[in-house]
Amino acid sequence: MPKAGPKAEPKAGHRAAVETEDDRLLASAAFSQPLLDWYDQHGRKSLPWQRDPTPYRVWVSEIMLQQTQVATVIGYFDRFMARFASLAELAKAPQDDVLALWSGLGYYARGRNLHAAAQQVMREYGGELPTEREQLESLPGIGRSTAAAILAQAHGAREAILDANVKRVLSRVYAITQWPGQRHVEQRLWRIADHHTPAVRAAHYTQAIMDLGATLCRARQPQCFLCPVQSLCRAHQQGIAAQLPAKKPKTQIERRQRHGFFVLAHCEGQVWLQRRGASGVWGGLWCPPEFDDETRRQDWIDARHGRMVARGCIEHALTHFDFFIHYCVVDIARSEGHGAAVHDDTARWITSADALRLGLPAPIKRLLQEISL
DNA sequence: AAGGCGGGGGG
DNA sequence: CCCCCAGCCTT
């Protein structure tokens, strides 16, 4: 990889021999002011969590927005708020109810952490999210950037954020060609982010820089011709905006495959589901019984005198492997095995319709809907 | 088919 | 402290 990008040229001739990083910082307001002006004209101001931006609502939105685009989050957010209007209601809800509303959103640890954090806030802070960044960061699921976003959006505090949008914008404006995953690069980005965060209109500024990153200064095909800070942007001047931020040096993990063998046991319009263990794929979600191989699955079916009526395979892509979901539909009698555990916290007979109200992995949800036992 | 996306937890 | 990712969506 040609890393020989132009080193920052001293603009004035009489600079010190070793140019410090501070020498290259733009004036704080030279960046924030045009950004705020652009936000006033083009920024998003009526997203669900921007209307009535309480700490609780901002928090939930920020957790959902991790790894997930705004357009996807909106529906989940509205349903979540309809069911859990307050932090107290979230805290007292069963985890299943929380995961049910998270179903399809992915990264289910976010939902579990959100739920656990709500309970922690009830215990330790009397039900009010703390207003100290350090205390926020001690809650599960809240890191430095999410804590800052909550403080800025809900309290108007001057707190710098550094999510992927902001990293991209600042990497370009400052033409930072090193990978932001490197510690010193990330630290520098935090300093730059802090430098440009204004004391007044901090909430608007925070939203503005995220909006810019999401709409114009996006990962692919940045719309520099519309950008309010185009004239400041060193990457644009150098014609390398689209190549920044630098990508992680590829460690080339070979994509693996995994096969899971599932039984959709069917009886009187109901299906047998079990809660998965907390670790591993789809931790804590509900699923039909899964086996590592077809033999073990057949043993399970035979032991219950099941009658196979259909089978198939669907493929589901996860981060580092392709999951082949081999399923079969089996009629079994309710008396064959599970009579006692009709309905408890780890396994139950349930109709497909009711199952959709549990936390289900996306492909399992689709499967149940399509098969509609 | 590949790339984007924060924080926790594991090595 | 790195390093990695057990999930979706978009392009």
C-alpha cells in the first residue's frame, strides 16, 4: 500500500523544525460555525428522539444507533417507547419483553445491557440517569462516546463525541491518513473533536457533525460539492476524501461455515422453543432445539416418536461465518417428553404468533412466519 | 459480495 | 492493554 501520502507541509516558512500537532489545528469556530449554519438549514431536527429529548429517550436511541442506521432504528425506537415509556418501566420488565422488541435489530447484548443498566440506575441512582460522564460510562453498554452523546443531546453539555460519523468527518478535514484504530490516532481524533466542540449550541453541533457524516461526508461517494466545510477540508484539497478514513489493515480471516441442525417440533398448533445460553450466537434468545449434527437431532426426534413432515435449509450470514440453518418440521405428541415443562423460563410450547413476541433471531423469526405451523 | 458500524470481553 | 466480534442493512 502506498503510504507515502504528502506529509503536512508547513504553510508558513518560519515554522519550528518539528511542527507540533496543535500548530495544525484549525480555529475552533472556523469549523463549528459553518457546520451549525448548515445544520440550521439542512440538519435533521424531527427524528423521534429529538422531539422530547429526555436523557432516557436519548440513551435508548444512542444504544440502538450503535451499529445501526437511523432509518432502521426509527421503527424499533417508536415500538420500544410505546412499550417502555420510562426508565422505570424498562427496569421492571422481563428481559424477554426487551429482547422481543430488539428482535431483528441485532447485537442483542445491547438490549441485555440496556435492560441491566436500567435496573442498575434504579438501584444506584434512584431512577435518574447520572449526569457525570464517568458514572454514565460505568453503566453496561455506555462507553465514552455514548455517554458524551447523552450529555450533549439531553443536557446541552459541551461534550465531544467520536462515533464513526465524526471519525470520518475529522479524518477527512484533517487529512489523517493513518488508521483510526491505532491508539495515538484515536487519541488525536478525540483532541480534535474536543477542540471543535463549542460551548454554546453543543447539542446542535453534536447532531450537526453526525448528520454531516451520515448524509454528505459519507463513507462512499462523499458529496463534497455540497459540503459546508469543503474549503477547510484538507482531504478534499488533496483529492483523497473518498479514501479516508484509512481502513483497518486486513488481517484476512478466512470466512468459515457453520452448520446447525434444528427441530421445529410441532404439536396442536404450537412449536417447542428453548432459550439459548447467554454466550454464543443469539445469546438469551429463543430458538428451536439445535444440534451439532444430524445424528444427534435424529436421536432427539426418535426418543419422542416424532414424525418428520418437512425439511429444508436456509443460509444466514454472520460476521465471521455463514450459518447454514438445517431445519426439519416434526409432529410430536405433547405427551412425548415435554408435558411437565409446558411453560417456564427456559423452554415452552408456544404458538407462532406468540413466539413473535419473544426475542427471536431474525432468520428463526422468518422461518416461523413462513412455515406458520 | 463486501463494507459499515461502538462497546464489551477475552487473550 | 490490544484485538476481535455470536448481526443487521446498504451498495
